[in-house]
Amino acid sequence: MYCVSNDRYSNENLPPCVANAGRVGEDIIPDPSNCQLDCKNAVILEGATDILQRNIAFYMKLLEQPEGTLKKAAHKELVAKIKINENHLALLSEKRGLVVNKVAGVESR
């Protein structure tokens, strides 16, 4: 995962990587060491497919806890994380279908 941003942020529009870091002021730059999957600046590479699938399995397992174990906020957050990972997987799958391979001058999809 990579962060692709040359934006400068202020307290009103912080990206997820610095939103909870307690940094204040103007001209705040993203923190790539804390990149989050739900950030609009995150670039996910195909090599992350396995990790995304494992993330989904992990979050699903947490959701299987007996009723009443998880608070509603935690349940909602896990569902959101599953959706984010599924969206990235779908985008990677879609991109794979768009890749054009040239073999001996013949294009295939």
C-alpha cells in the first residue's frame, strides 16, 4: 500500500493517517507509515490481494462472537472494514481484467 498525495491539510480536512495523531496547525502532510485502507490517497497493489482476503476472514471471525460480546460501534466498524477490504479486492480484480497482454503481437484480455 502506498500513499499518493501532495496535498497539504489543515485541521478541518485531515486524512485518516493523521486524524487521530493529535497534530494541529496548517500544512499537515500525510503520514505514510500509518496509511489506512479507507483513505482516498491509498494505492493498493495486486500483491496485497492475499492480505486483503486475510483481513476479511479475520474481521468475519470477530463478527462471529456470541451476540452481546461486541458493542454496536465495534460491530459497525468491523462491517465497514470488511466492505473497504472487499472494495479494494473488487478493484484489483477489475484491474486484472483490464490488463492487456501482448504475446507474439496478439492482444488478449
